[in-house]
Amino acid sequence: MAECYGWKDVLGGGAPQFTPGQCEFFGPGSRALSEALGWVIVVAFGALFTLLTSGIVFLDYKYGGTNHTSEQFSTAGRTVKAGLTACDIVSKWTWAATLLQSANVAYKYGVSGPFWYASGATIQVLLFAVLAVEVKRKAPTTHTVLEIVKARWGTTAHIVFLVFCMLTNIIVTSMLILGGAAVVEALSGVNIYAGAFLIPVGVMLYTAHGGLKATYMAAWGHVAVIYIALVVFGFMIFANPASKVGLGSISKVYDNLTTMSKVFPVAHNKEGSYMTMMSLDGLVFGIINVIGNFGTVFVDQAYWQSAIAAKPSATYKGYLLGGLCWFAVPFSMATAMGLGARAMNLPITITESNKGLVPPAVATMLLGAGGAFLMVFQLWMAVTASGSAEQIAVSSLISYDVYRTYINPKATGKQMILAARCVVIAYGILSGVLAIVLLKIGLSLGWVYLFMGVCVGSAVVPIAFSITWAKCSAVGAVSGAVGGLIGSVITWVCTAKGLTGEVTIDTLGGDYPMLAGNLVAILLSGLICTVVSLIKPQNFDWANLAEIPLVEEDPNAYLSDGNDSPEALTKALKWTWLTGGGLSILLVILWPVLALPAGVFNKAYFHMWVIIALIWGLAASFVCICFPIWESRVHIGKIMTQLLSCSPSESNQEAFTDTVKKVRGADAAAEVDQTSVKAVPEMTK
């Protein structure tokens, strides 16, 4: 679609009016918020949230009976329930791109954009539920995915996949900061480099203080704000009769989009319409989205960490529920904001759109300074929530897979906590510097989002095989990951050169070079890994994964009876395959295929589509805000009772020691917290 060549009134009838010829929404002097308020959001909100989260962590330790150990710091006690697991998944999967890039593709491609963004990034979480159950079944004492890799394939593979995992965390963190800094700068005038540096710093303090448990507690607050803002914006656009921006009803949005389809038709869409799933560019984006996001879920330690932290019986429930709830964020939000921007004929340039500035423009038009503030607050919550998860993920990789593996194999619990905290702080500062470097290079949020699959997609299949296929060998895994990366980069560059005749940042960022690179990354890697492993299989004994050592005793690491028994998890695995696979087929095949006969949506079909988006957003909001509170009502009540009575709760250490005594005797119990011990799978039998 061409750049804006000057705004003109093509809608009339109360639509927003701009200066004739105006081509930028966020031009000089058009800040919706004062710079002072921007600094308050970036600096003061970070400090306030640090105090609140740290306070909650303190109350949990003092009055909730939680033990302050390295296992608790890195795994949240392995007792997180389904509701909070789902909330955490939504929190860490809601990047700046989720709110910004999804609206960008809606603005460019119409209804197909939000759908492909949502479905293309939901199925990874649904399918990861299978790996999450396998972790609990086969490696209950692990702390990171790389401990599984090392136990299976040795040091070489461990180092290779450490590079891929770190690269994934760096790319994800960069996208978070790029999007957040761009919006804060556009709406308030805060220097974009200062914003990029301060955003990760704002969350590293509470992350370093409370570890993984702090990120879970913060996740609920973050997600609550994200969903509340989502619902407000959706209903302001589609169900606000008093709207002063020419919208306010589904019918009005439909009429305006019909007009805009004639004035600014979408290339390669049926009849140039914004209201059709018959969109070639939308489909291409969907394929890139599906493939690229496999890398940023399967190769991101943050998702493995959530699986490790979850209660065994809650693991698959949390991931399936989290995936379905997350679907609403890009689908409902972008359907409202992206289509709303086009239906109001806002003078947004493609450059502004690629920076992720479509939602801020719509929010400003809807509610003025209040809308701009709500948008920045929602984005800040999304960025800091995901940023916190990335920081604790990196700290786990460095502390367990570098420090404990290669530097200090006999590290104590206190040393592990200190190492993890140092990494959180160092990575928080380093990621801010990295974001500034990317801004200087000139990479946009949209460019980095499409590029991630080229970089890390080749590690997806080998890492998935590490916990699911016993025959996959070290040679197969390493050759697949490295060979897939080499092939994807060559294909990416050659496609850009072949289509445009030159290799630049702009040509490399095109849809078709990115599509080619993403496809080769995951397909070539899977082919190499599978063929090599079949030629020379490993025949790994899964029982060996149960010997991954703990640093300090943690009875919660072992499977028990009832819903957390090995038998129960075996049944859950079959159900997860069926449910996750079925939902994935529904979202990426059945739904879009069933929408194709509609062609260009008529008004009734568009009404149905929007109502589904709004209801999905409301349902997800209720689940993520209310369900975790309901599940934790007993623990919350315990903390409140102990707090009001000024009676600190007794530590759970006695229960830990009793469990150790039952299996290993009194002498072994005395060694708890002093030495590194090996996992005992029969501990609770």
C-alpha cells in the first residue's frame, strides 16, 4: 500500500477532520501527553510496581510459609495452579508487538490481519502444552530446557542450543523495548533512547528480589490492565452511540470500511476490501507468523520455566487455557484498533504504522489525553510483564547452564540466588543498551518481528525432540539446528536479491524474503535432524532425565499420587495431544477455510465476526482476572489471617525435612541446603 500523500475527507458525516494534506498523525507538536507525564510512566510507575510486587513477595515469604531457597527463586516452588499459569502465559506472550504489530496488519490487510496474527501465534502455546506435560513426566527436577539438552546430548549440543536460547531472549527483549519506546516517544515526547534504556531497568529490581514467583505475582496485575484497556477500546469503537469520532457501532464501522475499500483498496484482497479473508498478503503474513513464533515459544526458556513452575496436574490446563485467552488480545484488540483507524481515515503513514503507532493514534482520537494515557499504561504493562519473564529466563540460563555447569558445579543455594540476581541486573542494563543500538541501526518493530523466525526457527524441531523422541541423536540435533540456520540466512538474502536486485534492510524486510527464510529455517532443520537421527539413532533412556540434580531439596519436584501421579499425567498427555492438536487445526485451517465462501463480508457476517471478537475478549478478561484469585483464595486467606494477627507463618522447611527423612534418613535430612543432591524419583512413594 502506498504512503499517505495527504489527508482528504472521503467519509464526511462526523468523521475526524484533519488539516488538508496532513500526512502524519504524530507530526511535530501533536503530542497527546506532556513529556513530564511520559517520564512519570517510565520512571515512577516502574518504581511503584517494584515496591508493590516486592511487598507482596515479602508477605508471601513471611506470612504464607514459603521457603526462600534457590529452587523457590528459579521455579516458584513448582506449585503454580492452572489459572495463574494461564495468566502468566498471557502476560509473557503479550509483547509490544501483540498490541502494536497486530493492529498494524489489521490496518494494512483488514480482518485477515488480526486473525492470522492471533491464530498464528496461539497454536504454538497450545502445542507447547504437550512439551509441558512431558517435562513433568520425564524431567521433574529440571530448571531449564538446556539441562535436558545436556543430559541427552552432552556439552557440544548444550553450548549450541545455549546460543540459540540466548539469541531468542535477546530478540524478544529487543522487540519489547523497541515497541514500548516508540509509543512513549510518540505520545509524550520522552527521548526514545532514554525510554529504551529505562523500560527494562524499571522491572529488573522486583525480578531480582523475588525471582520467578515475583513475575507470576506481577503477571496478574499486568494482565488485568491489558484486558481492561482492551475491553474499553473495543466497546468505544463498536458499541458507543455517543461517539464523537464517526464510529460507535458495528454498522458504522462497516459502512466506513466499505467506503475506504473503494478509496484506498487493499492490494491482493478480494475487491480491495478490508472485510475479507481472501487476502494474499494476509496469508503470507500468517505463514510467517506461524513459523516465526514457533521459535519464540519452543526456544524461549521463559515458556519452559512456566512449565517447570506449574503444578503437574495444572500444567496442560494452564497452557491450553492461556493460549485460548491470549488469542483474544491480538484478535479483539487489533480488530478494534486496526480497523478503527482505517474506518476513521486517520492520516497514518506506513512508517508510523510499522513503528506500531496505529493503536496510539486510535486511542488518542477516541479519548484524547485519557486514551493516550490508557494506551501507554497498557503497553507499559505488556512490555514490563514480558520483560520481567525474559530477565528471569536469562538469569536461569546463565546461573544453571553457565555458572553451575562450567564455573562452580558445587554452588550452594545462596550462591545460585546471588548469581541469578546479578544476571537479572546485568541483563536489564545490557538490554537497554542493545535496544539503543537497534534504534541507531534503524530496525523497526515490524522488521524484527518478521526476522525472528529466520534466526531461531531452526532450533525448534531439535528442542522439541529433546523431550519427545528418544531416537534423536546429538549429531542430528546440532546439524539440524546449525544447517537450518545457514540455509535460512542464505535463502533470505538470496530471495531479497533475486526479487529486488539489491540487499538492504528494506529489501530484507520484505514479506517474501522473510517468508522464504522462515520456511527454510524450520523445514530444513527438521529434515536434517530427522534423517541424521534415523541413520544414527540415540535410543535414549528417559529415566536418565530424572537424575538431573537439584541444588536444594524440593519435594514438589517429584510426582505424587492422585492428579499428579505418573499415570494421571500419561492420560493427560493423550488428552493434551487431542485438544491442542484439534484446536490448532481449527484455528489455522478450518476457521479460515470456512470464512472463504463469505468472500467480502456482508453486514450481517461482519456483525457476527466483531461480536465473536468482543465476547472472546470479555471471556478471556474474566478468566485471567478472576480465576487466579479464586484458585488462590485459601492461600490469600491464610496470608491475610496471619497478617492481621501479626503472626508470621511457620516455614515449610519442617515438611521438607520430614519428606527427606522418609526416603534417605536423618543424616541426609541434615544435609539439606548445604550440598547439591541428586533427584530421587521415589521420594514421595
